[in-house]
Amino acid sequence: MVAKKDFVIRLAGEGGQGMVTASEALAAAAAQVGYHVMTFVTFPSQIMGGPTWSQCRISTTPALSNGDELDVLVAFNEDGFNTHKGELRDGGIIIYDSAVFEIGAEEQKTLNSVALPYQELGKSTGNPRAANMVILGAIAEFVNWPDQYLSDFNVRRFTRGRPNDKEVVDANEMGLQLGKTASQESGFSLGELAKPEPPDYEQILIKGNDSLSAGAIAGDVELFVGYPISPATTILTFMETNLKGEGKFVYQSSSEIESITAISGGAFAGKRSMTSTAGPGFSLMSEGLGMAWMMELPIVVVDAQRGGPATGLPTKTEQSDLYMAMHPAHGDAQLPVIAPGTVEECFYSAMHALNWAERYQGPVIVLSDHMLTERTQNIKKPDPHLIPIERRDFYKGDGDDYLRYEGDNVSPMPIPGGPGAYVANASEHDGIGDTTHLPQRHVDGTDRRFNKLKTLEDSLYESRNTHHSIAVMPWGGQKGPTHEAYEKLMEDGIDVGWYYTMFLSPLNPKLIAELQKKDLVIVPELNYLGQFSSILRQHRINAESITQYTGLPFKVNHLVDEITNIVKNQSNSKTKAGV
């Protein structure tokens, strides 16, 4: 039998039962020995309880999505079993807590089910928390994992210099063996998981929000002010723990309005300033963002997208804030938007955003999404030296008659108390910053603010098979599932090109020119309106979206089917038209 190269496990139950902890532990153990891993978690917006599930994908090649079909389903309760059993692949295995519920006799005839009272078995080790280790031991045995993988992980994770370390490690090891024995006695097997093929570069296991935060610190953010909101809160907590040193300051504000005004003040004072929020908080920041655009203040705002509108789906993924990110303020304003598509890109997106803000002297939006924020993945260790730090052009003159807002593009920025000190005015203003309502001044100011965006038009983009007349172009967190789907389309001989960039506004003019030549650009995106495709159409690009708004990411096979049908229909239309 050919060894498996991919292994997908889902744990489903109620919030607080340990599904996330177990899947992340499995991912960490697999990454430790050289596998590529990715987790995905979805849970309700409450502290405890409610339907929750977490998924772990283990692969011998880089994981691009969290996986379509399940090899193993671990059901912590009956609802978890009933809700997710239909996603098992043929031959998949269900582990369920037989002390909590039983699977009916008829279903047992058609399912590979293993009764495993792991909570009780965990208690039998002397440490109830070893229940997760019982589950991991059972899962590992189904793919013939060497005992050493999880044993080494156990020792490494739980040897923390505490008096009871040995007791914890020993109880966990007993739990692993109890789970392994249960799997062996079931007689079920998924075949051997191929040995890991570690890459020739250093990797780190990290979550999207942590990666983005680390990127901001590498990009020399100096002031961070934030207010807790799902799914952006862990950016604030990461900064509170790690943004330290002379000239650095982190503060938890009392509201998003305080956050946006505080970082605007920091930017006015010459500091590289940043905040993070999610959709509802971003809405509250709209007036402050318009102010920063008008005043030409370099700030960065991270919007970790979730389902909306209003309170919406606080703990589900969506890509429905793109319109708002580009145009959050009333009046004529278009903000630069960077939308990372991978955990690795989260790191670099923060560095780029800080540079962009400094370069064009205005607000920049980093548009992440829940799928990325909570995802754990091992990635190539980011190299901050790949992105040189850019600093704003400070005014170095010696007079007090400097006209801060004169000219039709970026101009040197004075620092309060220094030469050329000026008033940053949210009203339309003249060259020195004084309020004016003169028509020509408003024309000049508007032209200046939009002209500055041209300094950002040198962004990078990906392209493959550009000779095809139809192209696929995902954005944000759906890059991975679409990329995996694209590889399958190539294997199936479907004629379609690939384009991608995380720099959504402004788009590189060269990219726009290439896309304008296409018969069709297909945009998979998680929103109802097809927001990015409509933006592409504004650039005279023939684009249409594949939309989904379930709070969950795309499945790869769904994208393959949808894109294949669109390409075939387009081809048939051209044939009928005699083209």
C-alpha cells in the first residue's frame, strides 16, 4: 500500500472541552518531526459551550488549506457526531466518547467507529488533563506513527521546570499508550502516513495574529493602542507582552475611537503608530480614518475580518470588509489596503503597511480575516531583512514659514516643537494648514491626497500561465484553498492562468494592464456582493466572483468544480459565437 501523504483530523464538541488544545498539540507534535501542518478552528461567540470544532491537517508537503474530507472525526458529544459524520471520507474513522453517548447499532454497521471513553481513561492516569493524550495516542496509531513522535513532544512540551513535571509527563505517556491500545483493539487502520520530508530551511510554528504582530515589531512600530475585539484581541495581547524597549509604548484603550485618535496623535508626533480591530470597531474608526487621510498622518490599522454586518458572526471568517477598508470615510478618500493570504504573508504585510504609511504619509489598512488570525501553521522563518525599513521624510529646514501642505504630492513632515511646526487640520486647509473653503484649495488638496497613492504602485504580484485567456485571482485568506484548487485544475488540464497580490489598493498598473487583456478573471471570495471582482470591473477588467458567505472557508473540491464549469461555459460561449 502506498503511504499516505496527507492526514486530516477534526475534533468536534462543545467549547471548553479541549478540541482546540488537542488539535494544536497534534500539529505541534507533527511539526516537531518535520511534517507540514495547518489548523483551523471555529467556535461560537461565548466563553464556554456551544458547537465548536477544530481541524488539523498533517502533510508531507506544504499545507495550502485545512483539508476537505476527514480521515478521523473525534466526536466529543452526540451533536459533534451528528453534525460532522457526513464529512468523513470513505474508510474514515470516528472516535467517540462512549461515556457520553452511544452510536446506534445500525450506524455502527456502516461506520468505522471506535468507542473511547477518553475522559475516564484520562482520569485513570492520575491526571484528568491527560484525556487529550488518550485521543492523540489513538489518532497516531491509525496511521502507524512511531511512538517516539508523541513521546518526545510530551517531554518537550511539559518539561517546564516545575516540581510536578515528571508526574505530568508520566501521566501523559500513560494516556498515549491507553489511546494506542484502543486503536489497536479496534482493528481499524488508515494505512501508514509517509515519513516527513523536512524542508531545507528553518521553520517556526505560529498563528496568523502572532505572525502579523511579530512583523509589526520587526517593522519598528513604536506606538500600539488597541481595544479588545474578536478576532483581533491577540494582536493587542502579543504587543503588550513583546513590544518593549526605549521609545516603545503599548496601551489598551477604552474604545476604538480612542485607539484611532491616539495613534493619529502618535503619528503627528513622529512615531510609527498602529492599532488593530475587527469590523464593528473599524466602523467606529471611520471618522478618525478620514481625519488621518485629511491630515496626512502615517498610521496602520489592522482589520481582522469576521462575519457581519453589526455584531454578525464574531468568531467566523468572512471577506466582506473590502469596500469599507478602501473607503471608510465620507467624502473622496481611498485608503491603501494590504490583505495577506498566508500566515507567512501576515508577517510581511505588517512591515509593508508601516513602510507604505511612512512613504505616502497617510493611513494604511491591513485586511486580515478570522481564518488567518486563529490558524496555526509552520512556515519558513520570516526574514525581516527582506523588507528594508522606510522612514517618512522629516522636515529639516530652519524656518517657521514652511508650507506643510503645499504641492501636489508627498512633502517633508515637521515634528511638533521643531522647525516648520504646523497645525494638522481635519478641515480642508491651505498650504500652512489653516482652514479654507476656497474651491481651488479643495481641488488642490484632493488632487494631492490621491496623487500620493501613486507612490505605492510598485507592489509585487504573482502570475502563472499568463497566456491563458481566463485567469483565477483570489485574495486574502482564500489564497491557500484557491491555490490548491488551481494545482488540481492544472492536473486536470483546465486552461486557466493564475494571478495574486496582497496589495489590493492601489493595484499595480502593470497588473491591471495584464488583467484587462483577459476574457475573464475569476475571483473566489467570502462575501455576498463579490466585492473584489466589482473593484476589478472599475478598472475595466472583466471579472466575476465565486462567492460564499457561510462563515467557513472554501473547500478545494468545490472551487475545482466551480472554476471548471465557468471555464467550460466560457469556452462553449466563444464556440457558439464563432470566436
